[in-house]
Amino acid sequence: MSVDGLDVVFHPTSIALVGASERPGSVGQAVMRNLIDSGFNGPVYPVNERQASIMGKSAYSALSRIEEPVDLVVVATPMTTVPEIIAECGRIQAAGAVIISAGGKETGQQGRHLEARIRETAAGAGLRIIGPNCLGIMCGASRLNASFAARMPLDGKLAFISQSGAICAAILDFSIKAHIGFSHFISLGSMLDVDFGDIIDYLGADPTVSSIVMYVENLTRHRNFMSAARAVSRVKPIIALKAGRSRAGAMAAASHTGAMAGEDAVYDAAFQRAGIVRVRTFEELFDAAEILSRKHRFKGPGLAVLTNAGGPGVMAADALSDYDMEPATLHPETIQALDAALPEYWSHGNPVDILGDASPERYQAAVSILIQAKEVQGLLVMLAPQAMTDAGNVARLLVDQLTHASIPVLTSWMGGVDVEKGREIFNRAGIATFDTPERAVRAFMNLHRHARSIEMLQQIPPRLSTRIRVDREAASRLVEKGLASANGLLMETEAKSLITAYGIPVNPTAAAVSADEAAAIAHGYGFPVVMKILSRTIIHKSDAGGVALNLNTGDEVKKTFTDMVAKAHTAFPHAEIEGVTIQPMIPTPHGELILGVKKDPDFGPVILFGMGGVLAELLNDRAIALPPLNRLLAARLMEGTRIDRLLKGYRNHPPADRERLEEVLIRLAQLATDFPQIAELDINPMVIQHGRPIAVDARVVIKPASVPAPMHLAVSPYPAQYESRVRVADIGELLIRPIRPDDAPLLVELFDTLSPQSIYYRFFSPMKQLSPTMLARFTQIDYDREVALVAILESGNSEKMLGAARVILQHNLKDAEFAVLVGDPWHGKGIGANLLATCLNIARDRRFRIIWGTVLAENKGMLALGRKLGFSIKRGGQSGEFDLTLDMTQLPSGTSFSA
């Protein structure tokens, strides 16, 4: 996770092109032409065979003969020559290289070997590489076109990232016609070094970028990608087209980029968790670019539809209904204003049908009313060609109004030749235009999806009424037993013991190795009972006749034992049969669920929830999410299934205990977090009885882990290793721990203890309360990017937050800003010192570089603490402020901070 060098790559002062060619039609000639024609201000040094022969050197060492410094090297030579060129780039201390050459890992073993050599050479030189096998890069602000694309994009604030050079070229061509501007056009190719996560981080910090659109075939360093996307999507919309949704598409993507794509549903879950809006088609991707490139940000879902024909209005309303939305309900005063401006027979509702003979002036009057209506948060203006309507004149008259509207405006001039002039007028004016109402509505709803996604990400999760406690030692012993077995499969009794160790409720279950023992266990439980075959090698018990329900007598249990073991031996002659399990029969459950864990090769463990029972795979009613989970995420996971309607209560089915179900999902996610050895885990079915969930069967597959916990996760979990306890005079023992999303109410209570002076010292401005957005920012942190600790006073099951401190990585992902806050009643107790010292120790271990903060001159206590902890203190740029700086790279080995 690094943006080092990328600013120089996109804003170089000088460029060398290796492989520059005078041969017409060559890649080198196209790149050289683009570098010159784009208006790049710095020198461009062509390095080709003719130049090199004049210099008396080989073509690929002539870089060293360039007398001036070179920031960026563009490589367009055969792939076999690239390792030597990259070594030369290191020797001349270039910041980066764009490798356009193909022939890397997508070609097989030899290509992978070449990329490995390039990567090793570049890493030693600190050189950033984009590519290989890419179209190149373009940046409007620096007038850089280091690509072989046909042209430079128009100026704009939209950034486009793609692995595929062909998709880049197609989007670029479309954008010229539609007058869509871009700040960056980036073709990543095979992503030998710079990947999606790096670029998202870089673009997130670039003020010239307002939104990001991506074409993705596969990802690398998935945890870094998730971290970058989660940080940036909260401030800039990210729209992604992920190719490889089908099995054939995934294989084609693999052959194209040299990496297998993950299961498509997992990408859905990952993108949702990261706040990325996923689109399904190239058309939808371009439509997203169309609307994001325009001037107005999304205000809300209240869309007004203005049309000169009833049919298109119905089509737009139907398109909205596909998203479970309706056109905005117009207020009486808006209806009254439209009545005064429109003919008697207008539609008197939304869609606003102003009739087929609508003149440009009638359109203008309706638009003026709708864009000022409080209930209208977006406007779609449509026109169907009519003999009495001039589409171009209507567009010309509306341009000024639509351009200066304070809400998002979309147009749909439906048709071909007759309306083309109107579309052209809108495109040139920077107004989003679409050829059908469905495309316009879909683009608008993608903005709504992004806004809704960010709103959901910022919601405060409720706390569980009970604390999560687990028996990790007992679970560890069972995992080790699975690792020692031949196939890693835990038997049902072991699997149930594993989930029981994490507090997941199970139906009492006991193993029996004989018919008499089975009958005795059944008598102990009471009838009726269930019998299941017990074997490490039989995965699906029903396939072997290994499940018997409603056994009501001891004799029936004995006979069933004999028959079941015999059937299992017949169905699976080589299976190891350990006996059977006996458990009480749960009569008439109110629902059957499946909960599970699956280890995805890309994103690590994913949590599954859905309709269970023997038809689970056939019905395929499931949703998946990435761990870790909280109550809000668990609730959303359940809401992604059809069976959730039943769980909320339906007819004679009582509602399930939703908090208990959420808790079970949280515990399951914690189990997956703690043990990367869990390759698969199924609880199927988990039945609902009297509203409460009970696991009646479980299967677990254990395999050796390639990475330790928690590095197997795509989302950084709560870092329990940073918990500690300190004793504070006059207060007692405090728990120092990382902040959690559900700490928001505690943070509000802490804020309420602050005096106006303390608020001003911390926030540099007067504030009466923390806004929901601020609460989310302070409590919902990425533990890979921030260190945020709180001091908690515990009393029974209740907690009080006395103070908080944080060290927040900046955009370069190396330097960090610190902040400390302690409630007024607890000033002078050393709480802030303990919190900040602990934060600094964590930052030291994580190799943060510079820690800094700004402190008001009146804040004597904070200045004294900074001095005590070794910060240098200098007057800041603003009057009355001091800058505190701590260079972690200069600390003596073994330095430890203490209060």
C-alpha cells in the first residue's frame, strides 16, 4: 500500500521513450507523437537504435547518456529487453516507468519469469512501474499522454482506470463524441507493481479528481484494495465494471491478465463493503461516466420526469420501479404552479406530461418550476420527436436553465436523426444526455446507490446486549485435530464443539458406537430423537441414508442404528464409520437456515447466510459478506435473502429473535477471523425454534493456512492485541483499547463532558455536537490506516469513555497526524499521556515515519505532553498555533514511549 513516486509519474518534468521509432504505425512512433502533441511542457528524450548507434552504445543502455535528469521512462520494446531497461532506469534514478510492452505473465511461465526479474530490479531501485501490457497513461493537468491511444481526453474531473487497453480506447472514443472530460486515463495492464489499490489511493488525494470509474478483470493485494476503496469511496464515488461474471468470462479474463478471477458473488460483497457501485455492462459503465462527469452531485432520490408524450413517461416510471422507487410526489404548490403554466390537459402529476405540441417555451416554463420545487432532487427532461416539435430549438432554449440548475439534470432526446442536434447541444453544454429513459434512470439510480451505500456505511451499529466471549483454546485444539486428520474434515460432534466454543447454540448431540449405546442416549434425551451417521469421510449424510428423523422408541433406535451403518457401508465401501450421533428431534421448526464460511482464494473467508435444509443448493437463496461483522452488517446480510421476510414474521410464523441471529453471525465471523485454517464451515440446517436459532448439523473442513490471522482477511479486524490496562490515580483501572464502530454513543457522552474551551482546543472551532458524519469518521476506522485508542472505565456491563487519542495516516501512507481528547472531569490524571504514548508505540511498530499535530498556544497541557514525549515544537503558519513533530525514523533502537 503505497503512493510513493506516483505524483512524479503523473506529473513528470522530463520523459524518456525507449523504443521510439520512426516507422509509421509502430507503437513507439504513436507514443512519441502523443507525447509531443499533448502539449507536455518538459523535454522528451527518444531512445532508439539509430540514436544509440550514433552514441556507440546498445539501444537499451543509451538512457545513461541522457545528460539531464529523467523522471519518467516509457518502454515500448520487446519484453525480453525490458529487465535491462528497468535496471538502467534505476541507475539514472528515474521515479517511474510505464511498460507498454506485452509478453508478460499472460503468455505463461517465461513471461512470469520476466516479470519477476523486472519486479526485483525495480524494488531495489524504488522505481514505480505501470504495466506491462498496457495502453499507457494520460493526465490532463500535466498535459501528459504517455500512451498509444488515438487522442488525448477532454479536460474534466473524472478519472478512468482499466486493466484493458482496448476498453480504455473505446471509452476514450465514446467520451470525445459525448464531450465527457477526464482528469486521468490510466491503463494498468498486468499490474506488475502499481495496482488498483495504489491508484485509488493516489486519485483519492488528488483535488482535480471528483469521481473514479474502473474496468476490472482481477485484483491483486486485495486487502490493500479494500482499504483504499473504503477510504476514498466515502468522499468520491467509485463505479466499477467487473468482468468475468460468468465461468467462461472468468476464464477469458484469466487468459487475458494471467490471474484467475474470484467467484463473482464475492466481488459483489467486497464492492458493497467498500462502498463501490458495481455496474454490469459496458453501456452502464459509460452511462455512469456520463452522469458523474457532469456538474451536479446527487441530492436525493426524488426524481421528476418531464416529457412531451405519455409513453416515455410510463417507461421512465417503470424503470424507477425496477429499483423499488417511484417518481417524486409533487407538492400541491408545485401542481398549482404547473397548472398556471401548462395547458388544461397536462398530466397533473409526475411524470409531468406537457403534451405532444409542447413548444420550447412550454418546456422552459415547466423546467423553471420543477428545478425550484423543494421535493424535486433530480430532473429528467425527455423529448419524443413530433412534427410540431423542433428538438434542437427546445435544447437550445433549455441549456442555460439546465446548466445553472442546483440539482442533477438528465435529458433523454429519444430517436435518431430528428433529435441528434439536441443531443449534440446538451453534450457540448456538459449536460448528461441519454438515448432512452431507461438508461437515464439507471444512471441516476447508480448515483442513488452510491449515496445509499455511503449512508449505510456511516450508520452507527447498535451494541449487542451481551458481550462476545469465546473459548479460543478449546477451538484451537479442535482445529489442530482437523489438521492432523487425513482429509481435514471434522466429525459432526467435533464441528459442533468448535462452534459451541464460540457461543453458537447447538442441539445437544452425543456419539454412539453401538445400538445399545444409541438407545441409552436416546432415553436420556427423551423421544423423539434424530440419528445421523458419524464419519470423517462421508460429507453429505443424506446421500448415504445417514439421517433418520422422529425415532420414538429404544427398539426403533437400535434397528435404525444397524440399518444406517449397513447402508453407509454399502454406499461408501471405503468410508470410516465411527458410529452415529443422537440428538433431540426439534418438532416443526419455524424456519431452516444455512450459515457458513468459505475461504475465497482472493478475499479470504466470506460469511454465507440463507435458506437452509436439503434444498439449500437448489433454491440458492443466499447472501454473503466479508468478516468481521457487527450488528448492522449482520442485519444487512440477512436482508439480502428472501427468507428474511419469513424471519421478520409472516402469517402463522412468529418473528425470529433478530438480535440473537445477528449475534450468531458475529460469532461465526469471529471464528473465521481467528482461524485461517477453516477452509469450509456449514451449519445446515440452523433451525428457528420459538424465535431462537439452534444449529442441528455442522460440517467443518480444516486445511493448513498460508498466512497467519488476521492477515488472511480482506478487511482489517478489531486489533485486540492493542488492548491493555492502566491504573490512574483517583479513578482506578482503565481499559485502553482500540475504538469500535458501536462506541459512537460513548463518544457522544464524552463530548458532552467537554467545556467550550476544550472543544475549541481539540476542533479549532466552536461546536455544539458531533454530527453523524463525524461520529462515523471517528469510530468507523480502518485499523490498517489509523491507530485510534480510547480509555474506558468499566462498571459491571456498562462502560464510560474518559478519553481518546488517534494517529491517522496521511495520503502518502507514511506520515500521520495525532490528536488527543480527554473529558474535562478527568484532566490532569495522565489519561491523555497514556493514550498518546500507546498510540506512538503502535505507530513505531508499524513503521510510521513522521508524526505531527497542530496545537493552540493556549493549550499548555498538550504542549507540555508533546515536549515530554519528544516532539519538536515550532511556531505554526497561523498566529497562535504551534506545530509538533516527531521523526520516528530518528528514534534510537528500542525506544519505547511511556506516560
